[in-house]
Amino acid sequence: MRVTTEEKEKIFKKFGKNANDSGSVFSQVALFTERIKHLTGHLKENRKDYSTQRSLQLMVGKRRKLLDYLKRKNILEYRELIKDLKLRK
């Protein structure tokens, strides 16, 4: 199942400026993270779903590019976002 509208609004409200702020780097990274978690769970059950595997790889690449951009612009906010999303172990 995809990320619902209510879940998106919660993500945007938590990481963006308001519930409709879908353009900020923070909210985009948070949304990509939720979608990546969902697709990872799907691929654990369906190992031969290669189109989903490719979509997941593309999404991880997009998130990585956004995180690299944020790291260049503001390292403190980057570290805070990484901590909030629990992306590093």
C-alpha cells in the first residue's frame, strides 16, 4: 500500500513548515524515506519483483542527492535530519 494523503500531511507537518509544504528538502527526504521503507518490506516478500527493485534503487539515489545537497548547504540541519529519520546506525 502506498503512503496515504493523511500520512503525507503528517510527514510534511513534522518535517516541513506546514502540512502543505511538500517542496522543502526536509519533507522530500522524509517522504522518500517512508516510501523506501514500504518498498523494502515489499521486496522482502517478493524477491523477483525486479521493476520494484529498480524503482527502489532510483528512489534511494534521489534521496542521496537531496541529502548531499543539504549537507553542502547546512551541515547542522543535515545531521539533525539524519538523526530524526534514523538513517544511520
